[in-house]
Amino acid sequence: MNQTLAASTEIKGRSLWQDAWQRLLRNKAALTAVVVLATISLLVVAAPWLSPYEFDEIDWDLISTAPSLENGHIFGTDSVGRDLFVRTLHGGRMSLMVGIIATLVSLVIGITWGATAGYIGGRVDNIMMRIVDILYAMPFMFFVILLMVFFGRNIYLIFIAIGAINWLDMARIVRGQTLTLKNKEFVEAAMACGVSTPRIILRHIVPNLLGIVVVYVTLTIPQVILVESFLSFLGLGVQEPNTSWGALVNEGAQDMESAPWALLFPAGFLAATLFCFNFIGDGLRDALDPKDR
Amino acid sequence: MTKLLRVDDLKIHFRIPGEGLFRPRHKTLRAVDGISFDLDAGETLGIVGESGCGKSTLARGILGLVPVTGGSIWLAGEELAHLSARELRKRRQHMQIVFQDPLASLDPRMTVSEIIAEPLQVFEPNLGKKERKHKVQGIMERVGLLPNQINRYPHEFSGGQCQRIGIARALVLKPKLLICDEPVSALDVSIQAQIINLLMDIQEDMQLSMLFIAHDLSVVKQISHRVMVMYLGKMVEATTRDDLYRDPRHPYTRALIDAIPIPDPAIERNKKFEPLQGDLPSPLDPPSGCSFRTRCPMAADSCAAEAPAQREVSEGHWVSCHFA
Amino acid sequence: MPWIPKTADMPIPLLEVNNLRTSFHTNDGEVYAVNDLSFSVEKGETLGVVGESGSGKSQLVLSIINLLASNGQLQGSIRFQGQELVGMKPKEINRIRGNRIGMIFQDPMTCLNGYLTIARQMTEVLMHHQGLDYASAKKHSIEMLDAVHIPDAKNRIDRYPHEFSGGMRQRVMIAMALLCQPDLLIADEPSTALDVTVQAQIIQLMNELQQEFGMSIIMITHDLGVIAGISDNVMVMYGGRICEQAPVFELFDNPRHPYTLGLLRSVPRLDTAGSVKLHSIPGNPPNLLQLPPGCAFVDRCQKGIPVCDQRQPRLREISPEHRVACHLEELP
């Protein structure tokens, strides 16, 4: 009888993730940021269907026109007569893609590297982290410029270049966390239960790392977007007619006095996105930090 | 009776990196230094000592969680200290541990059933889902948890309940030896009694052998058949429970017993005793000869010159003191 | 007869707490950590406060010295030497805290700064509260370290906290708390984290210092043995309320509240342990978020009667100075 009773009235637990989610929902700033970011992402993805113009379509009659509803260029046009609305969204697509892909690259390398170094420890840890230190010492911009000079401007190169630098931070953070987790009693308990090392890493270490990793990811994406913008601003980023927010800001800044809209719209989108990521990151950090309860 | 566990001259030393940039000298921390004891099936041995005396390291050494420097450990007639890591892991189904901090010893991201079932997944991987759940619920009931709480997370339980989860995890494989590392010292007074009673019941039911580690002599007195007192990695006294409390021979044991406050103002206020002075010496740099001599009220010159040997003063009553 | 605060012809108690209520605003609702608490501490008296986790004993301490978390709220009255502390400005309370009221905590590192020498931290207190110059402040500090039996105080005062052992650090903290010769010393589990032999040293030291300086002590602990050795009066707390209060001998000889009784019987005692099975209180400590409308102890109490579920028991004086909050006491 006990068995049936037990089975019929099993109480659902509330996991730490659910708890964190509840706390995040209560955080107005983070929630707004999520909504705004979702909207921007949707716009960016749906860009081709939102406007009758192509991102590289040149309208010779309307060069550097101000935003107007009548001619359909709601953000105006740039100095060669391309529709800025569609270019802004197209640029956003590129910026977000760089942000997400480069972060994913750094995530995969960083977690593997950091968790391995942290869990195994000792000499292995020493060697692995010294490699990280050496890579840290490389002048990043110089490295990128060299790459560009050797291989020509190539968007994939940018992904790799940024990702290859960013995983260093991730590896350090993950290693530090792993070191503390490794000494937690529940890991020792798992060892005492006879659980094997790879299983301990997968089942106990990584799930407990995820919280901090998620926060870090939301803070890395905007950082990467900024780096890309900076590269584009220097003229090292994406190649025409492709564009990104950084490249658009660069173009817009050149004739800021005569056509301020060409600067303001992409800059506004860029700033809003960065804001959102940072707010979400902050909100997540508060939500995932159990000490804040 | 057969001996379930025999520990013979066990040594666990750690190398501590020395100071100094050039040619740092490594120091050796003798956490456990020549401990020997044995344990019958169904018997409880209490291990008592202050923090830093090596009692937790001893427990971890027996389980193979820290490398053993010397000596041997026999579990059910098999030598453990020199097994490979893989072989050792297999033996863990016969010996399990309950930790001091109930919440910290449970993975916060796992449900109760996942936690308790973890040893089952390792040692009985072919068990069906239903049977596994059945086993988990059975053991939960045994330790006094409601089986319908199976899907909850550790942070939703109080300290006492978390400790019950920890005990359930340790017992689900039906081990022969249970090591309890200060299982009640982090709990509230009213909960301590519950857990002590639970452990005593279970031990009798399952004919478990238990190593019960604590700093509290009164808790140890409640639960143990025999007691061993440790100081700086060495055994100072070991005997049956009644013998130890009736006739403590080592000055350190006497000091420990005297230092425990008794919850009765009439007794407590009329107690005449001089508490042990000073602190535990650094285990990195233990005193010469008898390690207790720096705090011992009866220390003499011979104590500094020579470490006392373990002597059997009466049957089964071992003491290491020159004056016992 | 309900308990009436001491009348005018008696001298004013050192500390008088009336209907104190401490609540916290949390995401899961209002939490009452301390509820309707009234008691007083006389000059030179030691009040022992016993309770387990969730009893509100630590929040009571923080309430008295006005160090609640930012979401905490204080209601009622706390009069210290006739001065009302509730609602006092932070600046004024700072003049009392550390000066007239000393504090010691379970973990000495909560009030010692690891980056400053002991000398620096001790002299700072004296220079701030008593306006001494550095030389005399240091001299006084060394005297105080001598009083708590720190060997070689003169040289060790220039060391950092981490260079002391756990027991020694506790002594340093006690010395710091006593620097300004406070009238009240609040000790929150001062010996819990220590080894038994060191605990015995610290308790002995506190008894000795009380005789020397004559201050009152509020001793918070869960260890009934410590309580038996040091207190004059004992207050047992459960679920944020007082469930029993009595002079120490009376409480141990004649415990009336089922919780007190259960607590006393569930401690393994060195003089009796092992011969009998421990009595244990079933269930778990109360969750302050979900306190029942009636007695907080009701679901763990074996003597419960129907009224326990419905109404909060009143704290009644059943004999002089012995107060109990239990419905059983109200039965004819």
C-alpha cells in the first residue's frame, strides 16, 4: 500500500535552475532586456522580408536622403544610395553571428581546457595554464592585423581570431571554478561511491559550472561584438557589400555632419544590444547566486 | 568473530611545498602516523580527537580517497592499500561514508532519487528503472524520509533530512562498513539525537561495522562499543567504551572527558578541573618524543626524549604514555 | 498572571526588551524571525539563550545591536541603560556599539580584519571611542590581551590575525570586545567552532572576566552544557518566541515546556550516555516562512492538545521568575 501511496503523491521538486528562473523573471531590468533583445533578433533574422530593398541594392536617385516614410527608406539611405534600414538589420545579423559563433568557439575550447586542467591538477594544470599565459601575452590586434595581411580579409578568419583569444578568459574562469568544486564534499562523496573520473566531471562538475558559464557567455557576446565593431571601424572587419554594425558606424561617422542618421541608427542598435546583453548578464548573475537569497 | 577491517601501522603523510623561491624544502605533514586497529563485524569503533588530529584523514585513507604512505588495510581478508585505483573503486561498494556537512555532501543540481541512486548506477548498472526506484524508495523509508519526496532537491530539505539522504546514499548498496565522519556535529541538538538513534538502529539491523568519528566524547559514548583517542596523528588510548570512561589512563583522554560540559548546573558548577592549556602544536612540526608533552600536566624529561610505546595496560586497553 | 515588566521601585535593568519583533521582507513573503519578545538583563547577570536553527536567537542579537540586514524591520522597544535603541540614529548607536555593548561572534574573522595588525585594530577602537592617543591605547590593549591570557602579548600584538590559532583568535576577539569595558557583552556561539579543550578554556576565561569586570553577558548557544556552566538565567527560544525562561537551576530541575524537556533529554550526556537510548524530538526545526497559527512546536510535541493548533500560547509566570508559554500550563 505504501508503494502505491508513494507513487501517487510524488512531490515535484524545485531545482536551482527553476529557482533562478523565478528570480530572473522578477528582475524587471533583465526581463525588459530579454524582450528587447528578442525583438532585435527577430528583426535581424526577418530583415529580407521586412523591406522591399536588398542590402546591396543601389538607388542612384536617392543618395544620402534623410529618413522618410514616403519613399520607403525609413532609416534613409547611405552615401551610395543603399537603404539603411535593411543594411542596419543585415549588419546586425553579421554582428550577432560573430558574437554568438565566436563565443561558442571560446566556450567549447575554454570549458574543455579549463575543466581538464582544473580537475587533473598538478603538473598537467601547470603546463596547460602556462600555455594560456603565453597566449595572453600576444598582442591581439597585432595578431589580427597580421592574419589579415597574410590571408586577406575573410569573415571566418575573424570568427577564429576572436574566438581563439576569448577562450583564454573562459578557460581561466572554468579552471578556477573547477578547483573549488573539486574540493566540495559532494564530489568526494561521488568518489567514495565509486563513480569514475570522466563521469564525475560530466555529472557533477560541468552542471555546477554552467551557472557561471552562462553568465560569462552573456557578458562575452557583447564584448565580441565590440571587438568586431572595432576591427570593422579600423577597416579590418567584414568586406563590402557585406556589413556589420561596426562597419556601418564607421561609414556613418565619415559624414556625420551631413547625414547623421547613417551613424545614429546602427549606433543605436549596437548600443541597445550591448545594453541588453549586459543587463541579462547582471540579472543572471543575481539570479544564479544563491547567497543573494 | 571475524575481523571485518584491520588497519595495521597505517601512515598517511602529505608533502607540503616549502617556502623560499630557490631550493624550497618540502615539509612532511604526518596526518596519520602509525595507526593500528581492527573492527569486528557489527561493531562500532569511535574515533575521537580534536581538529587536526588526523581522524578525517584516517577515514579517507581507509576509503582510498587519499593515497596511503605506508602500512596496510585489510577489508574482509583482502589487502586494499596496494590495489590499483580501478580495483579499489570496485571495493567501495562494501564501504561507504557519511559526511559532516549534510548539504555540502549532496550535489545541489541533482534530485534526491538521483543522489541516492548514484551508487546503484555504478555497481548495479543492469538494474531496471523500476527496480532502482523501488530500492531508492525502500531505503528512503528506512532512514525516515517520505518516499514521495523522491523528486525534490537537497536545498528543499532541512539539515537533518539532508543527513538522512546522505545516510540513504551510503546504505543503498548494503555495505559492510560504514564510516561516519562527524555525522552529527553540524546538526541541531534535537536532530542529533534522531540521527544517532537512526544510525544505532540501522547498525543493529544490517549488522554493519561502523567507524564513528567525532570530536564529542559524549556522542561517541552513546554509540560506540570501543573508542580510540587520537592526538596529532597517533593513537593515545584505545579500549572498550566503559573501560575508557571509567578508567581513562592517558592524561589527554582525561582532559578531554573533563572538558565536556555537563548539562546540569549542579554538577557543572562544582566541577573542579583545570582545562588543558595551550593549543594543538602544528602537525608540520610536532614536538619530539611524546607529541602531547607540550600540553601535558605530568610531562617529564623522559617524555621529550622518547616517544612512548603502545602498551596494553589491561586486556584490550592500550595506552601510549610513559606514566600509564 | 501575565508577565509584567519590573516596576518602578526596582532599579532599572541594564537591558530591557519589550515586545520586540524583527521581520524580514523576502521574496517569499514576510518572515518573523523574532516575535513578541520581552525580557530583561540585570547588571552583572548572565543570560543564556538556547535555541536551534530557526529559533531566531542570532537575529535577536543583531536586533539588539541594530545590525539587521537591509530588508529587516524592528518593532517594539529595546532600552539599554534607560536609552531607547529602536529607531536610534546610526551615529548614536555606533557610540554604544563597541563601547557600552561588546560583541563576540562564532567566527573571530567576522570582526577581525585580516589585513591589519591586532595592535592597529585594538587601538583604533580605543582612539575612536575613548579619545586616547596611540601610545596609551596600545598600552591599554596590551593589558587587555594579558587579561585574556595571551602569552607574550607585548610582541604578539603587532601580528596579524591569521598568525594566531583558533582559540587565541577567540581570545583576541574577547579582548577587543572588552576594551572599552562595556556594560553588556553579547556572545553569539563563541565556543561552537572550537575544540572541546579550547572551549573549556574560553568558557573559563569568560567566567573569570565577568568576575573581574562585572559586566552582564548574553550568551547565545545551542550547547546546554555551556549554559549550565555559565548562566544565571536561561531563555529557551523556539520559532522566534520565548517558550520558557527561568533561573538556571530551576530550568534544569523543573523544565516545564515540552520542548525544553525534550532538549534536555536528547543531549547525550557523558555521565549517563550509552546506558539508555537517547530520547529524540521527532520532526525538524520550524521553517520561519511557514509558522503555524498556533504553537510553533505543535507538530513535534507529544503532549499536544487541540487548542495548540489554533492559538499562540501566552507566556505565563508559573512561579516567581519562571515563565512558560505552553497551553498545558493553562489547564486547570
